[in-house]
Amino acid sequence: MWVILDSLRGDRTSIGGHNRGTTPTLREIGEEANGFAGMCFSHAIWSQPSVASMLTGTVPSTHGSGSHNEKLPNQIPTVAERLSENGYRTIAVSSNPYFSEATGMHRGFDKFEFLSGSTLVREAGLGNFLSFLSALRTFSGGFEFDKRKHSPDFLLNEIIKSRLREGSRGDIPFFLVAHYNGAHHPYFPSPKYRGSFETDLQIPSENCAQRVFELSSDIYSGIAEGRFDDDDTKAMIRNMYDAQVTQVDALVSNLLSSLEQIGIAEDTIVVITSDHGDLLGEMGLFSHKLALHDALIKVPIAVRGSDFIAEARGDLIQHTDVMQTILTELGIETSGMQGYNLDENVRGMAVAQRGEETYQKTMSEIREYDANFDHDHVLPGFVTALRTKTWKYVSSGQDANLYRLPDENTNVSDQYSNVAKRFKHHMSKWHDEYGDTVLSNKQAGFDQEAKDLLADLGYIQS
């Protein structure tokens, strides 16, 4: 079972060194005998390319999904296809339009459900919907009429538990992928959790939640006008974000309990991770836009039931590595995948990429409010980052920045010119090996309900 919690950044979790106890469930997995919990580096800064890398084991410059390809190319086999060919029952449940049939991510799944709005309620059924109403103040926005203040995750969770019961029947092994809304903006934690860290606030949590909801609903003008530079604003945003993460972790706990109730906990490998993080005011930026910053690419991962992952070595782990290692453990062919087997290898550099199309679209939106907006740490074009324990080198092919971590506000290319030169050489070698692109001429086909959801999430204009 591979669980994706949208927009969960690593350093705001209990397993990422945060001083707030936001994710006790993830921490507990790491404390189990065959458990692992730590940091993982995503290959991209937003859902479509990141999830495509998870579910194909290839890097964004290869699959091109969400960049030069609107849909995942048919030439690249998916993990679901590999498992299906080996007798697995394959199931997916998603509330994210970028993980749906519209983007070609459904390939290989026996049952694929993209659920949003009316389809979510209909599929959940009357009983689960009544349970949702009773849980409005625990796992959703309370008694609010603005649909953007309500999380679909409670209903999604109930549907996923039902699919687990169906998928685990008989002796056929199953592969289930679930994509939750997670901590995606706009941030509006439930009444139960929004006061989790209220002692650190200067205003009541109810007022803070409303203010942060407004701020996180208006991304582009906020970046253009510098609203995310203010320290008090950043403190409020981070408080509500942490509350949202705590709420998500509680739902994960409920999901894991269902494995026990169904009786499959001992026989199921569970992976819980995120597709990307969020910028919470770093460099004056917000959400998962533009920069290959650690706030976006360093995400939590917790794995239960995999002996190979429990023995993983090294500090630089990526989603392609985890998926490839587990498939190897299961005896599944992984040729064509581009990760590392973590039980045998230690990754020297993590790699993340951002497409030119992502840059152009985001800058165009911001420049609607400030025609002259630019940013020293945001390079144009298709950008690749190579990250070691100490350094991060970000290059567009024409321009490059070098950072000595953890500082990502100071380009030290001139100060450490020899280091920059070495990274330029490594980047050239990496592109020679992994830079070949597979092209797809298919266009993504979102229906109106999916487009409305994308607008609510800030991806497109309504």
C-alpha cells in the first residue's frame, strides 16, 4: 500500500526534527522492528511529475509528465503494469486530478477511481457521508459553507478502507495507491486541530485559521506583493500548516488501524510519503512554486513491513529508490527503472527537476500583479538540482547557482568556484545518462469538475 499525502514537507514532521509533535504515527512506524522513518527527496516540486516518478521509477526528464508531456508516455511501463503482469490485483484511489486517467496515470490499475465532489460523496455512500457530517469538526472545516475549507480526506479514507477489504480477499496479492489531499493549501485545519499549537499564537486560533485561509488562497498576488516576507505572517501560516499536518497524521493512524481490523497488517508493506512539500514564506515564496528548495523536495517517508527498506543505508533516499527496492524484494523485474536498490547501494546525490512550462506558467500568473517580478534564486527554463549532504547545485544549462546547505539564500558559486566546476561536470554526466526524453503527443483531458478542483487548489484560474 503506497499512500501519498499531498504537500507534506519533511521538516514540519516529528521524523524531520520538528519541535512540534505533528506526526506521532509516522514516528511510531520508524520505531517498529521492521519499520523505517526518515527523509526522502522527491524528484519534482508538484504532484504530476512527482507521482509519475513514483509510479514509473523514472526521473522527470525521462517521463516528462507535467512538463513537455501532458500525459504519461505509453512507452514507459508503470509499476502497476509490472505488478499486474505478475498476478497482483491493482487498485488506485485519488482526489488529485493530476493523478488520474486524464494524465495517463491510470495505466495498469484494475480499478482506478478519481474521486471529487459529487463522485466522492456518491462512492462513499450514505452511511459514510453521515459519519463525515459527524466528523466535520474533527477532519474537516467545521460548519462552513465555503467548499474550499473542507477536506475530502475523511471520505476518501473510508473508501480506501473499503477497497482494502475488497482487495485483500482471497490469495491474490494486491497493490493499492492512495492519494490524499493531505496538507495542500488553502490551509484551514479542522476546529479540533487548529488550536494544537495555539500557545504560540498572538491571536485566537479561529481568527488565525481564517486569516491563513485567505492568505493561502491568494498565492500569486501574495508573492508579487511580498506578503509572505512578513515574519508575523509566516508564523501564522506555519502554525496552521502544522495543525493541518497533525490532522492528516491522525487520519493515517485511523487507516493503519483498519489494516489490523481487516487482518492484513502483518502481510502488507506500507509506504507513507508525500509528493512534495510547501514553501511557507522562504525566499518570499509560498506553496509549491518555482524553486527546487529543500522545503519542497525534502519530504517524510515511513515504511512498514519491508526488510530491504528497514536495512537501507545513507541519508539521500528518493522515491524511485524506495519503489525499485520494494519491487526487487518482491521479485519483480525493474529493468528501465532509474532508482537505486537501497539494500545494496548508497546514493551519493539526490536529483530533482522543475520543468520550463511550470516556470513560465507561474511567472505569468505572478506578473499579472507585478510585471517586473523576478527572483535571484529562481532560474528560468528546465532546471535540475543535484543535492549532496553539504551542497546543492541548481542548473538550467545556461545559468547555475551553488548553495552550501542548509543556507539556500546565498549563491556561493563565486566563493567556491572549484566546487561549482565539479558539480557542472557531474551534471553533464548525469544528463548524458538520464537526460533522454520520451515524448507523448497526447493531451490531458480534464472534465469540468476536475478543472474546478484545480482552480480551488490554485493550479489554474477559474
